[in-house]
Amino acid sequence: ALEGLKLAAFEDGYRAGWDDAIKAQSDDQTRISSDFAQNLQDMSFTYHEAYSQVLSAMNPLLEDIVRSVLPRIAHEALGLHILEQLKAQSRAIGALGVEIVVAPENIEAVSGLLDQEFGFPLSVTEDDTMSGGQADIRFGKTEQQIDLTSILSDVSSALQGFVNENRKKVANG
């Protein structure tokens, strides 16, 4: 009988020890999972905070690009864009005279690029009502408009939309 009591006490002790070990392991896993979740949450917050700061820091740069660099590029590209359109249309134009109408500040830039022979008469005219990024190519009854000002405006609007949308995302998490 004594031996049976000793064996029962040993099994009870062994079972209690085993249960304590399982509980300790479970508690450790719960603590580790909780710490890991907190670290991920902290890291996510840090990421969004850093992203917000980078976006805020980039916003003035992007606005300066849209305000100063893109208009200069558009001004320089206007003549090249007209030249490209003329080359593409040269077969369809035939012997018709072509008139290119631009803003007064673009006369020199456009005239300089059109010194080559296209096989049809070509003239450049200024129009005070046009902005610096606009040009009209007229031949016969056909007119093709080029409006880089509109493109720059669209780029600026898209940039502002991008910045505002990202600010909302960062603010809302």
C-alpha cells in the first residue's frame, strides 16, 4: 500500500511538473507573440512617420520642378515638337503652305529649328494671344494645336493629387 501511495505521489508530482512546464512555455509564447506584435506596430508607425516626412520634404522639390524646370523644358521642347509634327505630316501636306503660329517669345526658338527644307513653303507667325507653350500648325483648312501649357498644368495637378492622396493615406494609417 505504501508503495502504491509513493507511486501515486510521484505520478501526481510528475504531472504537476509537466503541466507547469507546458503553462510556462505557453506563457512565454504568448509574451513573445505580444512583444512581436508590438514591435511590428512600432515599426509600422515608424515607417509611416518616415514616409510622411520624406513625402513632406519632397513636396517643395516636386513643386519647384513643376514650377520652374518643366516650363523651361517645355519652352525648349516646343520647337522640337513642332518639327516632329511637321515631319510626320509632310507627306499629307504636299504643296500646301504651312503657317506656324506661336507666342512672340517663341519666334526665335521655333524659327531656328525650322531652317531645314521640308518640301513645302513654311512661315512662322507670332500671335500675342498665345501662351509660351502653345503653337498652331495650319495648312490648308487643317489646323493642329500643340499645347504644352495644358500638359504642364496636368502634370502639376497630378503631382498635387499624388501628394494629397499620400498625405491622406499617412494620416489615416
